[in-house]
Amino acid sequence: MDTLFKALNDPARRAILDQLRQKDGQSLSELESKFDMTRFGVMKHLKLLEEAHLVLTRREGRFKYHYLNPLPLQDMINRWVAPFLQPQAQGLAALKEKLETENRMGKPDFMMQTFIRCTQDALWAALTETEQMAAYHFLCNEVQGKVSPGETVEFITPAGGAMLRQVTRRLDPKSRIEMSFEPLFMGPGAATSEMVYLIEPQGEICKLTIEHYKLAAGQDGIGEGWARLAASLKSYLETGTALKGAA
């Protein structure tokens, strides 16, 4: 937490985060052109933001791209701010986000990362068992289908309508899930994109990275939904209580 507050305690670093919020996945040269400081100065600020996990990076050829990771901020809000808010105001604390990592699908449109105090088995079950998926989804109370290569799952709202359809493309047991992402909530004909879950056990915690690829124009708001889902999943696994009704 000290590293997070230190990273935020500088207007230049906050300005870098603002730039990534406006356009995610920027290279060092792109960021440098936005500020009246040396390349070394921008690199120094980015290093501190990376150490606080507020910025994630990925190399693509000769270039290194930087992505905003809002989940540490979400965790801070949940721990230090949300307990002092009225329940109906907690939805306002959800943050947007985007990021990325190594992948055969090329450069992600965004990626996010969170750390959950749970076993690798528990996290894998939560991401693949439809009963659990429904238990922590912030909007849906039912998930139909099966998470298995070639199989389809649909997320059903309390009103009975399907808001999201996904087809599993690839499963690497307990480490990787690739799925399509058909946003039915955006209406008929909305473009289908691709997403990936990456699981890395680290002692008593698991690092979960979420990547999203091939987003169509006008679908940037999907990042906010991922932030809410990740926060609810973390709460569900660590406390047994999901963050429902955050829409």
C-alpha cells in the first residue's frame, strides 16, 4: 500500500496515468511526446508506476507498450473508501481499465491484473464452474453451458435475458483460458472479440491477468465491466461474499 501511495504522490505520475486512461497501450516515445521532461524522466516515473502495479508493460517486437492497471486502485477503494460509503454509492467506485501481455493474438486492446489470496485450484474452479461464475458475476445470477473447448456459455440476468455469450477456444489446465466474447448487451450485431485469463500461483496468492483483444470501435466501456468482475471475484474468493449489483 505504501508503494501505491508513493506512486500516486506526484503530479507527473498522475498525468501519465491520465494519458494511459485516455489511450491505453502507449510506447515510451508516445508518452514522452506528451510531457515537457526528458526521456529518462518519463522512464523513471514509469518504473515507479510499474513497481506499484499501476502500469503493466508488454514488448511487441522492438517496442514496449504501457497499460493502465486500475485494479490496485479498486482494491484501495474497497479497503479504505468503500467501508465509509453508503452501499448504493459503492458502484461509483468502479474504475475503468485496460492492459496486455504475451499472446499469439498480437497486441491486446487492454489488460488488467489482480492478486487474490486463494489456491490455484480455487481460482481455476471459480473461472470454469458455471455455478461459481454466476455466484460472483456482478449482474447475472445464472450461467448456462460448459467451460470446455468448443462449448458455449451464456450469462443470464435476473430478468431472464442473455447478456453475454462465450465460446471456449483453449484451456491449459489451471493456467490459461481463451474465450470469445460476444456482448449481447450491446444489441444485435455487436462485434465479437477475444479474451484470455492467465493464472500464476505465487505462494499463498494467485496472480490473475485478464487480456482483451480485437475490441471494435465503441466497445471501450467493456473494460469497466472487467474491473467490476475482477473486484467481485476477488471478494468472493477471499471473503465468501461477491460484489453484486454494481451496475
